[in-house]
Amino acid sequence: MKESRKSIRVDAQLFISYDILDKEGKVVQAGMALSEDLSRSGVKIKDRSILPVDTSVKIHLAVGEEVIDLIGKVRHVKKVSGSNYHIGVEFSEVDAELVKRLAKFYPEILQKKK
């Protein structure tokens, strides 16, 4: 599979909580997981739950002493072991201020892929 990501992924084992959103943006389910990596455009999380592709989610990343909220969509799900899954979430609403807040802790996310 060709890598289409334009920004660099950085290792980021962060505690996250997430809300699964319905078509109206209302929370229908919540969960907790750990992130595996992070970029300007998305996050890979490791969870025991399967989130269907195209599910809308609100991710709450605990970074340093703050929580950063990001909206995204599940783009892929891969079983990695037993009942653990890697879930790729692409952010759909990322503004410059959010990137700046993430870059305080992960400055590498500002770099472009070569």
C-alpha cells in the first residue's frame, strides 16, 4: 500500500478518551485507549474495541497538562494481536492553533515528509 500521509508521524503514547458521534454530532458511545503515533493530520490508537471505518469521533488527547480535543473519522482498522486493534483516525478539523499546541510537545509534527 502506498503511503499517502504528507506529515511526519511521531511516536506518541498518550492517554486518550474518545466519543463516537452520530450524524448529528451527538455522542452515542465513549471509550478510552492509548495512542501509538501522532501527526498533524491524524492519530493511530490501540484499543480493544473495533470502530467501524467512516465513524466520526471526537478525540480527547492528554498532552502535558492539557487536553486537546480533535474531531476526525476512522479511516482504517487492523487487528494486531488477540483482541487489540490499531485504529487510524484522520482529523477533519485541525486549525493552526491546535497544531501549535501539539507542536509544543511534539515539534517534529511541523516537518513535512521528504
